Amino acid sequence: MDADGAARTHGGPSAAAATWAVFRFEAERRLRASVLLAVGLSAFGLLFVWIVPDIVAGGNIEEVLASLPPAIVALLGFDTAASVEGLLAGEFYTFGWVVGLAGYVGYSGATAVSAPLGDDRLETLLAAPVARGSVLAGTFLALLVPVAVVNAVVPVVLYAGSRALGAPLSAGGLAAVHALSVPFLLTWGAVGVLSGVVVRRGRTAGRVVLALVFGAWLVESVTSISTYAWVGAVSPSRQFDAAAVLVDGRLDVAGAATLAVVTVAVLLAAQAVFARRDL
Amino acid sequence: MHPIELDGLTKRYGDVRGVEDLSLTVREGEVFGFLGPNGAGKTTTIRTLMGFQSPTAGTATVLGADVRDAAALRAARANVGYLPSEPGFDERVTGRRLLRYHGALRGDVRSETLLETFDPPLDRPVGDYSRGNRQMLAIVLAFMHDPDLVIMDEPTAGLDPLKQERFLSFVRAERARGKTFFFSSHVLGEVRKVCDRVGIVRDGRLAALEDVDDLLHRSGKAVRVEIAEPIEADAFALDGAHDVTVDGGGPEPGTAGAEEAPGAAGGTATAGATVSFTYTGRYEPLLRHLLGYEVVDLTVEEAPLEEVFMRFYDDGVAASPEPAAGTGALGDGDGGGP
């Protein structure tokens, strides 16, 4: 009873303890899907590592690309297709990370908020002495599980696989790409949370984010070769360029920092809306 | 400081009214019944008290915390239990995991004891639970931190009669420990069993605030008398007798030969009459009156509360809660299902 009395005088758990409890609960439930994603993306990546050297060695890919319109080449990320790293960045990371994983994290963030809003789970949770901010923070932080698991497993598998196939990829390059993808993915997670708070309606909130992820990639890719490149500056994918890291060894730390700032700003906006809204 | 005080609480959803200008006080240690038909504004009030939505005008305090002050209300909720009629849970996790989760958020000092009385299958995913099991889990969650105030929104809706009884006796035991309850319901039987006072809402407004005992007293007794001989229809036109009905072979006043008719049929059971009415007067005149007949059977019971409440629900007489204007045939008019 003493512990209870103490809890009462303090009016419930601290914000950190509440956030941690929410995080643990939400994170546990993300673990399974995260492992499956890591396995799937590893297999997909290994396929690249295995067949791409043959394509590159064939040599005629440059000729094919020369015959395609520049916009298509930019969209498909083929502008640096002459190397294994170029193709990996252009295809595997474009579709696996910039579109695929970003979409998954964004969708998860959105439905993690909108689904409990829709079926009274949030009321059950907020009947406890916890602030809405703690619930939102814990929910967002749980998105770190898929982000961390996938980005920890895939580069190791790709490196080991490429070594085994006799054409090792740059370990530093792989590590850098995956590290830089974390703020990028978290930005989409934050946008997802905001969508969940604003749109509210179950899967609709998730679909809005999927559309945004795809649209942002499309706009950034197409405008990057035009005089309207500034339009693509609003797209998070502008700040995450796997090809620059893997092919040119250029680390866009400023871009990652920008994404981190944007993530925090979007979360604060979501928080402001969530704190005032009727459930 | 009262556990709950509503002060002109108003909540509108756009043009749709939720509740309008509700003012009432829930006293410490009482079970306050918050009654009304579905759609009257009970859930709206409760959601506002819990801080799930903010009032349009007016306010309320819960354990001294203003519901418009999110931080104060959050702290106050450490000592509040919440039991909705259809609790929302994550369907994929087990009851045990949810117990641990919510215990981490609100503290757990008595879930083990509670689970002896309310025993959902903790190791199964909540998605597989029956409605009764979900509700039992919700009960454990609502009481696990031993709160001083429990806010319940039609809490027995999902429970079978046996579990309802178990829950209501649990509520009585908790009240005996000094706990306070805000108990929304449209089931009058349970209100009668546990509530000390009731507030009746109708169309978002407070229609009445009453002691349950007063209400029962005022509602009078349901009297049913079986008499061996036929009687005249106005034989029980006593002071304080309302809605007198006479059944079972009673002749029309002055009808000749009626006395032979039941006898000709050969059944002694049908020879008499059954009189039923609501009685709000003193017992003595009634008993003296009964001595003038050959009484075969007599029952005197509390009048169904339905009849009393219907007066508040019914537009025409809502403003004049006079004794025993009972209109009969009301049982199905109180909002029925959940």
C-alpha cells in the first residue's frame, strides 16, 4: 500500500516512465513484423548483390540507358548504373528504403495513432494518469524497432553476402547509408503520427502517408533533372541520397540533421493538435 | 471538496447538443446513479469528466481537478477508475500483458484479489474474449490501483445476470470501504440495488436529482389482492390507490346474474376477482378496507422504479414528479437494449 500511496501523491507515473511503458508495449508488437521485414529485405538485397555484377559486367546497360528519356532514367535511379554500388543505390535503396520502408514506417506511425482513436483503446489508456504527450511519444519511439532491426540486419547480410560472392561491398559505405537512412525513416514516421492525429480515421490516415511517400519520391526524382529542382527540396528523399554515399563516398550529414529537425518539428505539431483535440 | 462537481457543464458537437448546463455534486462515499435513456448525454458527461473531450461551456472538477486543466486532471486520474460499457483493448495481446501494461501506468495493488472475483482467461488473446470476459478484464483494470473514485458508464451491459449480481455486490462492498461511484445506467434494477442518489438526464439536461429511498418511498407499493368473491370495479377507490384494475370475473356494476356465471363454469378459482393498484397511502386504511373481503392472496411490493422514472422521461409530466402517477406498461419504454 505504501508504493500506491507514493504513486498517488505524485499523481501517477512520471512522463518518462509513462512513455517507457507505452514504448515497451508498442515495441513488443512491432518486433515480429520488423524481423520479417529484415529477412525479406535481406533476401531482396542478396539477389541484387548476386545478379548485379553480371549485369554490370555485360556492359550493355549503358547503351540501353542512353536510349531512354532522361526523366525515366532519373526516376528509376539508373543515373549511376555503371557499378554494383550504383545499381544497389538506384534500385535496392530507392525501392527498398526511399519508397518501401519509408512507406511502412509512415503507415505504421499513422495507424498506431488512428486505430486506437477509432476503437476506444485510447480511452482505456488515457483513463490512467498519463499525458497524451507520453502516449504519442511512446508510440513514435516504438517505430524505432523496425527502423533499427532492418538497418542493423540488412547491411550485415549484404556485406557478408557480397564477400561470400567474391565482390565485397564497402563496409563503411553500407554502414553510412543505413545510418543516414534512420533520420529519413523517422521523418516519415513523424509524418505518419501527424497524419494519424489529424486524419484520425483508421487506415485512411495510413493511406494518406503512403500517398505522400510515393508522391514525394516521384516529385523529387522527376524534378531533380529539371530546372524545377527546388520543388523537390520539400521531399525528405532529397536529404537522403544512397547513391552519393555508395558511389561517391559523400556523406550528407547536413541533410540528416535537417531531417532530424523536421522530425522534431512535425512531432511537436502532432503533439499540439493531439493535446487539444477531443478523442 | 466533493469527488465530482459539475458546474454548468455544457458540451455541444457542432449543432448537436451533448449535454446542456449540467450542475450537480457527487458526495464522498456515495454511489451516484446517473440515469437516462440512451442518447440522453450520459456518455458525453463521462467522457468530459475523464478529460477525453473538453467542455464547450461550464466546467467540472474531478477530485478537485478542473477538467479543463489537462495536467491537474492527469494527476487526479491516479486515483480514479474508469469502467466503460464496451472497453477498447488491443485484440492481439493477452489479458495478462494488458494487465501488466496498465499496471505500469496506473499502479497495481490489488489485481490478484480482484482476479479471484472477476476471472477472465488471462493467457488468451483479448480478441478471443467473450463480451463478459472483456468486461471482467475492464473491471480489474478499473479497480487494480484501488482508486477512491470510480466512474462507470453502463458497466454491467456486457455481463450475464450472475456476474452482474457479483459486480453489484462488489460495488456495495467498495462503497462500504468509503469509495465513491459515479454510475451511469439505464437499468433501473441495478440502480435500485446500489445507488444512494440519482440524477436523471433527459435530452442533455438534468431532469431530477433524488435520493433513491425518497424515490422508492414516493413511488409507493404495488398491491395485488385476490378476493374470493366478485367485486365491483370501484370497490378499491381508496385514497392513495392509483391505477386500480380489477380482473377475473368481476361483474360490471349492477349487472344481474353475473354471480351465477362463474359458478356455472364450475371453477372456484375464477369465481373471485384480482385487484391490483399502486398504493401511496398509509397501511392502516388499506388493511381495514381489506378486512371487508375474503382475501385469498395478498402481495405488497415496492412499485417498479420504471414507473417513477418514466415520469421524468416523459415530456408532458417531466416537470411535475408527483406521487404515483404510474401509468403502467412502462417496462419496455426505458431505452431497452444497450
